Amino acid sequence: METRNYLQDISEIKNMMNRSTRFMSISGLSGILAGVYALAASAYAHYRLSTVPEYQNQSALGEYITDFIIAYNLLGDLLLTAFITLILAVATGAIFTVRKAKKLNEDIWNPVSKRLLANFTVPLITGGLFCLVLLQYDIVGLVAPATLIFYGLALINASKFTVGDIKYLGLANVLIGLVATQFVGYGLYFWALGFGVFHIIYGAIMYRKYDRPTPNPSQRAGN
């Protein structure tokens, strides 16, 4: 009995320390849904691009992708799709985060969450401005790699103030973003992999580790 109480005390102390330094209300389900949104957006973007004859020619996907995206007036449609996907992902994340914070009795707006938000948004906004510069110079082919790299850096930077697992999602996105710079014209596939597949895998792991209800000791004993 004393040993059990001792271990319980250690667990409670550890939880208190985590709550004081890390924001623990990130939801795994929101990560899964964000990945689903990204895959749906990628499928729609692929459909829109497939209407362009040059897109069927794989050799034209490289240096000419910027030219035919602009020539066929697809840029606005693709940017709108990306913007809607971002809004859906952010809204879903906010809803699930608020719900989880209430369940954990965690204040949604505290010094830790403020530091988390600041460390996440600075690299993200920087990356967004850099992508606008790429668009200014009609370098559309590097937008997808840039978004992956800066998003990954934002996750790595924010991982110090939330669950550490998010760092690995960031590293994976930075890695495939760098690889995508060598395959200009295929950014949509890397975008689907990073924002879609990786997010679903990450969300599933997060849900299993932190969100899924676990039976209490009495339930386990009954089983």
C-alpha cells in the first residue's frame, strides 16, 4: 500500500511539473482530421492540375510547372484550396484543444500556451512571408517545399512547450521538404505526404498515448 501511494505521489508531482512547463491539451484526433483535410485538398489540387495537358507529361513538371500554373490561371484556385484547408485544420484543432483542456482542467490561455503559440507562429509567419516572395517572383515550384520546411521548424520550435512527440513530426516535415527541393514539380505529392499522411500517423500515435481512455485499476482487476 505504501509503495502504491509513493508511486502515485511521484506521478502526481510529475504531472504538476508537466502542466507548469508544457501545454498538454494537444489533441491527437485533431491531427488525424488535419491529415484527412490535407489529403482531400491534395486530391482536389491534383484533379485541377490534371485538366492541364502539360501536367500529363512528367518531364514538364519540373522547370515548367510555374509557367503552366500561371498560364492556366490555377494559382488562385490552388491558394484558395490551401487557405480553406488551413482554416479547417486550425478550427478543428482549436475545438478539440478546448475540449481536452476542459477535461484536464487546464487553462487554455496560460503563460505556457502563450509561449507555445509564440514559438510556433514566428517560424510559421516567416515561412508564409517567404512563400509570398516566391510567388512574387513566380517561383511556384518551391512553395510546397518551403511550406513543409517552415512548418516543420515551427513544430520543432514549439515542441519545447508541449508533448515532445510533436518534434518528430517537425523533423519529418523538414526532411521531406528538403528532399522536395530536388524534385520541383512534384511538391503536391510531398505536400500530401507531409501534411496528410504524416499528420494522420502522428495523430493516431498521439491519440493512443495521450487521448485514449485507460481503464482504472478497479476495471483492470475486474478483467
